[in-house]
Amino acid sequence: MDIKIIIALVVLLAAVVLGGVLIASPSPSGSPFVSEKVKVTLPFPGATVLKEFIVTGEARGVWFFEASFPVEVRDPEGNVVGRGIAQANGEWMTEEFVPFSAPVTIEDYSGPARLVLIKDNPSGLPEHDDSVSFPVVVQ
């Protein structure tokens, strides 16, 4: 088996295990977040998360630039209270879904928030901007 595949599988397994450990409680809805561009398996919308947690899921390859895209946690006023970088766990130069994991750290905030996954846009052109988000609660 190719070493890159083995490493990707180990990273994905670690992300799933750690993601399950670092989520404080399940979502009230019990359903993952799914859009045409991004699927988030952990955390679920409405879930309670800790100050450090891991986001796992899949995003279309076009969301990545150099195999990554930014993730933010924003308070109800839109202030960024946490950040992370999603890393592709596979070949990202595709239009298909690519698995990712993103360790997120939240600084000095508890309460309702939004988890925002942002399409990486190295051009800076607003017509290429895109994001998806859903509510979480920071414990």
C-alpha cells in the first residue's frame, strides 16, 4: 500500500477518534451538516464543543488551496473567537469531495457561536468567496 494512503488513513482515523473525544455533547438534531459543497461529520449543528476540538468532514476540492482552507468560530456579533485550518486527507486537486480534518482552538469565549468553513480564495476576488456555517455552543 502506498505510504501516502497509509498516512492519510492514520490521520483520518486520529481525527475521527479525537473529534469524538473532544466534542462535549451531541447535537440536538443528531444530523451532520450537509451542503452541496461541504459535509461536516463532526461536530453536528447545535452541538456543544470544547475550547479545542476537531472538525471532520468532506469538502469539494475547489474549496482547498494548497490542500487547506480556513475555519473560524464566531460569536453572535460576528467576532472571530476561534480559528483552525482544515487540511485535506487525500488528493485535493479535484471537483469531488475530499476528506478533511481541522483542529480548532477557541480563545476566552463560551456561549452560542457559529462554526464557519471558508472556501480558500487566494485570488482575493469577491466573486470567488464562499462559506458555509452552522450553530454550535462553546462550553
